[in-house]
Amino acid sequence: MRNRTVGLFAVVAVVLLTSSIAMIAVTAPASPRPDATDSDSPSMGAGTTDQFARLHAAGITGSNVSVGVVDPTGFDTDAPAITGQVAETREFGGGSAHDNSETHGTATAAVVTRTAPDADLYLARIDSVDSYRRAVEWLVRTGVDVIVAPVSFYGQPGDGTGPVARSATRATDAGSVFVAPAGNSAQSHWTGRYTADAVENRTVSFTNESRRNYVRGGTEITVWLSWERAHADEEYTVELYRTNGTVSRLVARSQPYRGDDVPNERIVANVRPGDYYLVVRGPAAPTDTRLRLVSPTHDLQHTTTRSSIVAPGTARETITVGAYNSRVDQLEPFSSRGPTVDGQTGVDVVAPNREFAAATPDGFVGSSAAVPYVGGTAALLLEANGSLSPRETERLLERTASDVGPPGLDNGTGHGTVEPVRAVRTARNRSDG
């Protein structure tokens, strides 16, 4: 088997104020799943770490597979969970790839080593959309087979046409499996059209009764407003107000973001504790453009859970992963949902996001934790069957998943939760055949 490289992209659930990176697939229906009584399917109450233990005992450990992790926080290469597995580190943009603190990047790499313990790690630190693009290109040039990207960029189009999603598509076209998170935006996302029915005095109505969208969270507020490319010459803005219940005061007004080619604006502000709300304004005449409002730092009072998936998970050829709480057998309430703006399902599969929380820094939950779980599983599939194409790998993960949530394919849980043992056995049987 030729050496394989799995690229894993992770961006922490914090906002990089200088680079504007913030945290956080679309497929046709897969073939019918194996019968629900398949003996390879563990009970939902059993820890899924047992599945990996079974695979490792059988000699499936990610041998001859290389895993790349791209993260803005850097990596503690001396951390016991990953030391000895690191093959190379690189910096794309500012900052050193080495960080001796317990970081999001270290936690991401640790999940990979727990799922695919014999995989080699390639670690890269990024600080912008451009450095992310260059990191993807580097892994593709290196001969990457799978790129797993638990990174979310806000202010990007929801149809896969933005620069972040295009980068993922190019990697897939080059032969790489690309895995990305659905995101953590279900409780912090709103979308609507700028129509006569939804606008009053150039101000968007979030509901029939309210043109204010209150925010709940800490004192570091980041908000993104974006709209369709076809309306790129139009001006929209989001404003942040502080109120005492009687008097309101403007605190911040969004500014255009120049770091990409997408029509969007953002607010980045440090504020005092208190009550705050957002107002969205636009042109005098209705335009029917679709507006998207999302905050990586705060929940919104008025939300739209549908179509809350964030790039690069919006790209058509990614395997987009939602966060599933296997302890209570339900989708995490923050996990982003489809469909995508261009009508695709949005979420392909879900995976446990708390399975390794106790063994990783700061608990490490969310779709960023679910994605390396799937990335490690993909590495095991490629060890079991080196002939799998990106599309075949995706379909195999979907076909062997256990249906959860509403029966059948749905926008929240996709094809269901990933089953590592069943997926690897199916991949190996295809190789034997």
C-alpha cells in the first residue's frame, strides 16, 4: 500500500480578531444501509471507544496513513497523546506552529491518535483564509488522500461558492477525501430575505413583532452579516446597541471585511456586561437578497436553525459532520443543520463529540471534536482498503451509518452516526472481493 496522507483542519471555537477566522455535505442519497440488526452495530449505550479498541486489536491502527492537522492555536508536540507521532510541523502566516500550552490543535491531534494511533501527524498553524488555502495546497502537493477540516469560516456564502469551500472542492477534485464540520451555529444563526414584507424603514424584521435581535454571551462580541453575490453592489449593515430597557445606545456598526471576495461585513467589539441587541439595515427599496446573520461568540434571540451550516462544510464534495451526543442519543442543540442554500442535504453523517472529552484539554466538545473522530475512521478505512476513492469513502461511511433522529436522511443528522467497526469491515470485504 502506498503511503497515505490524511489532512485534518481544525479551527478553535474562538475568534481570531486579527485574521478574522472564526469557528465552525452535501451529497446524493446513499445506498440502503445494512439492516439495523447487523451484529456489527453496537448498542447506542455502549461507548464507541470500544469500537476502536476492537479495530486496534485486529491490527487496524492507521498504519501507513499520515494525518495533517491545521489549526490557529498551534500544537504542543511534547504532549504525551501525540508525541512520537509528529512527522512535520509548518507555519502558514504568523505565529509558531509550536505551542506548549494545551490548545485546540493539540486536542484535535489527540483525537486522531486515539482513533488511528499509528498514523503520522503533519501539523500546520494558520491565521487567515489565505493561509488556510496555502495549507490545503501544501497537503495536496504532499499527496494527501483525506483532508479532514474541523474549521468554520463565517461570512461565507451558503452554497459552496466562497473561497473556503472552493479550496475544499479543489482538494477533492485532486483526489482527496475532505471532511468538514457542520458547525456550531444552530443557536446563533438567522437568515431571511430583504423583501417588502420583511423590511420596515430600511430595517429587517426578525419576527412580525421585532426588529431587534438580542444577543446572549460574554463581553467579546463578533457578528457576521453576509448576502448573495448577485447583490454584491448593495449595502447592508448590522448595528450593535446597548439598552437599559428604556434608552438604547449605538455601540458598534459593522464594517466591510476585505479578506475575501464575498459580500459581507462584521462587528468585532469588546463590551461591558449588559443587555445588547442587533439591528440589520439595507437599501431603501426591497431587493429580495438572502441575508445571513451569525455570531461565533453569542446566541441569538431570533434564530433560523435551517441552513446554518458554515464553510467549508457547505462545499458539495465534503463529508460534512454534525455533533452527536451519544450519551443521551440526540443531536447536540448547537450542531448546525441543513439544507445548504443551494438545496443539498447539508449534513452527511454525525459522530460523537464528547467521546474523548475527559482526555482532552478543556473538555473539547462540539463539531470540531466530531470531525477528527470521522477523520480517524477514514484513516482506518484507507488502511483496510487502499483503493477507495474519495466518493467511495464517503458513500461507505454513509451506507454503514446507524440512522438516528427522524427516520431516513434528514438535514440534522444526515445518514446517521458513523459506525467505525461496520465501516472498516465493509471496506475490508470490498478489498478482499
